Amino acid sequence: MKVLVSIKRVVDFTVKVRVKSDGSGVDLDNVKMSMNPFDEIAVEEAIRLKERGIVTEIVTVSIGSSACQETLRTAMAMGADRSILIESENDLEPLAVAKVLKALVLKENPQLVILGKQAIDDDSNQTGQLLAGLLDWPQGTFASKLELASGKAVVTREIDGGLETLELPLPAVITTDLRLNEPRYTTLPNIMKAKKRPLDIVKVGDLQVDPTLRLTTLKVEAPRPRKAGIRVASVEELVTKLRDEAKVI
Amino acid sequence: MSILVLAEHDNVALKPATQHTISAGAKISEKGGNPEVHVLVVGEDAEVVAQASARVAGVNKVFLADASHLGAQTAEAVSAQVLQHIQTGDYSHVLAPATTFGKNVLPRIAARLDVQQISGIIEVLTVDTFIRPIYAGNALATVQSATDAIKVLTVLSTGFDAAAVAQGNAPIESVKEIVNDPSGTRLLGRQLSSGEKLELTAAKVVVSGGRGLQKAENFKLLEALAAKLNAAVGASRAAVDAGFVPNDYQVGQTGKIVAPDLYIAVGISGAIQHLAGMRDSKVIVAINKDPDAPIFQVADYGLVGDALEILPQLTAQL
């Protein structure tokens, strides 16, 4: 069984981004970039399925500038077999990304597509569901457990208030939540090996997907800062402040 | 034109997040010459949910799509039914709460409508312009959806007050055309936390624990405090990763976003991802033994000390 995993290069999760003073966006100059953490979990899950003998080939895909090659190499150092970079100088919106992925799915014929549930830059949490909708495939979002057997996926999902288990006929789209697995670290020998694995580059324009933005970002601003607070010296003082000053208890 | 709100419920009760979403719908209506706000309830034996929706202020009409295969509320079945409903009306906006329910279902609908959804709005500026947090709430983007014919939006409860459950009596109409779901997706089961646990996003007080609580048993200290304050219990990602509490306790960028009147962070250092989930709380209290922990930068009241010693004292003095 072939699995397609989509990954996004994003600002590293440890970076506190700054909003540009002209309000046009956030400042990404000289900022550390990494694979989106949820996508790392997606890659790891595909590798585990391969290690269990269920998956035969893992194809990772990323959409963006040529710098995304580095992210794809990381995925291959983890254990992905080959990669495709869909080169685009401009950022695509989730709907256009899903359309690009659909075009790849029709070409590659995977039985499973695994994506992170959310990219930590634009926090949209849409692409997996959009892709499932476009393909009219079943979807198992926010997965914390995934089992595959006899043409079906059994997915345990993180939902408000607990967990839910769904059975989906394959092919299907899965998006990952935090507890699905803990991604492995890459090792130097595997990083070297990954350099020899195939990485195809396709121009986004060759996929017949309209990349025109549907949304216009009029302004990006920093959230209103919180007023500086005070330190209290004791539990008694805290209780008094909450009762008499803040009036919240 | 009308505005459609997809109700979140468990076939028995309307979830509070829906009231916040109705409130956002009412705001769009206000900006757009007062078109009607409709609520669509998709479920099984969910008449009581439709009745509850009809009582919410600002709702003009409720539609109930009731069928046995809609009871599990899978994204496949619900989205097919919503798409059918959209065709029957003249809808300008489709809204759902930005909860695991809405996040799961709504993009599937947007895909079929060929619309770029806007996720997690916190403010309505005009009928097509909204504010939403990005980068874990470290930036707020004002986005306009000018070209898409229908706006598809998920709504963060923290941005809008809950519409009152008033003496409203909007008419309820049964949806006649029930759409089959050929996807083959089947619900095998749910494991839900006991009913006594207060919903994080609806609670007026939230007490959250982090790695500073050291082990799962120590969350009992936090629960005792929560019981005293009638608070919901939350956690940082570190506490979830350490296995102290289940994932649905998680407050933060990729967990729940809350804005209670009082948020008490205990043994939480205050990573930006956590701050993203609680920084809009009215009053923030931080209890941490590290005086330099970043959580103190957003706290109105900070108390430096050992959480395990302070928690029982605080509970006793309330």
C-alpha cells in the first residue's frame, strides 16, 4: 500500500514571531524554519505502518519555495522513500493546497493520505478535510490511534470531551493529533542516505490548479498587550486580591 | 439572503459553543441589513435540540434534519446534509463553532462549495471582513473574503458572547429531503469523560496544571480547587505529553482556546503555545516556583512558590 504524506515548512515552534510595523504580515527574515510538528507526526506514523509491513511506499510532498527541499530531505532521513516538491513562489491558501494534493493523489493513487491536523503558522486546520471533501473520501481527523486491516482504517479521534473511534473504508484521509506517536530523531547516517533518495520538482503551474488567492489579508497586527500584573507574597494576599480587587471569587 | 449556523449538539443538548456562533451570526446580520439567522440541527431524535435552538435569541428559524444515520454526526454524513440544505435556501454565510465538531465538518463543506473557509474568527468587521488569530495568537489577521459567493466561517467562542437562551420561539421546520451517506464511515464507539466534568470553553473559571504538578495524582489537588471554585480543569501540553491528563484537557494553540473570567495557571511555565489558549482571560493568576517563568508576564497576580504546597492552602482559604 502506498501512503502520501503532505508536509509544510513553517516557523519553528520555539520562535515567537513579530508582527511587521507596516502591518503587512509577520517578520520571517532570519527566522528558524522547521517541519510543522503535526506533519512530523504524520511522517512518523507512515514509517511505523511501513515497519509493520502494512505500507510499502511512503511519498512525501511539500508545496512552497525551493527551501522546502530541506524539509523533504528531513522526512526522507526519518524514513520516507521519495519526495515531490510542488514549487510555488507564492503562498497558497488551504483550498488551493488541497487541490494540488488532489491532483497528486489522482496521479500517485495512494490508499491513504496522512496530514498534520493544523499548521502552526496560519492555524487553519482545514487542508485534510478539504482534500477528503474534494476527493469524496472518508476522513479521520485529529487521530490519536490508527490501525489498518482488510481495506479499512480504524481511527481513534481526539474530540471535545474524550475519544471517538471510526471505521473508514480505504482510500481515506487521516489528520494527526499530538498523541498519535512521538516522531523519531534523524541520525547522521540516515541524513546521508536521504540525500540519495529521489526528489522530483514540479511547478505548481503544471498542475492545472488556480493559485489565485480568494482571501485578502488587509492587516496583520499584534494582539493588545496585557497590562503588567503584580506579585503577591502569600496565599492570603492572593485570596484578598481576587475577592476585593478583581472581584472574581 | 440568510445566514446559516450549524448546531453542535449530542442529540440531547445544544452545546454552548453554538450560542456563541449564533451571536457571531447575529453580528453579521446586523452589518448586512438584518438577513435572517437560521440554525440547522443535523442528528437523530434531536427534536429537543431543535427546540432549544428555537429559544436562543437572534434565531429566526430552525431546521431539523433527523435520521438514524445522522446520529453519529460523521463529517461525511453531516456535510452531505448541510450541502443539500444550502441548495434549498439563499445563504450568504455558513457558520459553525471552531470546536472539534465544526473543525471536522465545515472544511468538507467549503471544499464542495469551492470556497476558501476562514477559520476561527474572533471579530466581525463587515459581512465579508473578519479578524482571526494566527501564529498561536501572536498576530491577528484582518481578512476579507470578497470573491467567494458564500462565506464559510468557524467561530471561536472567546470572540463572541453566548446568545441568551431567551423566550425566543423561532419556528421549527423538519427537513424533508434526507441525504444518504454512501461513504461507508461507521462510528464504532465513543469514550467520553464523565458528565460531571465542566466544559473548558464554557466555564467562567478555569484552573490548569502543568508539568510543575509532577505527576498525575497531583491533579487531584487541582480538582479540589476546581470543585471549590466551580471551575473546569485544564492542562498545558507538557502535562498532557507527560500523561498526567487526557488530551482534551489541553489549553493552547492546538488544544482549546478559553477566555474565562478567572484563569489560574498552576505549575505552568507559559510557553507561547499555551498563552495562545488563555491570554484573553479576564483575570490570570500564575503560581510557579520559577520566578522567571514567562507565565508571570501575562499574569495579573503572580505567586512564586511550590504548587503542591500552595494548592491545598488556596483551596482551604476559599
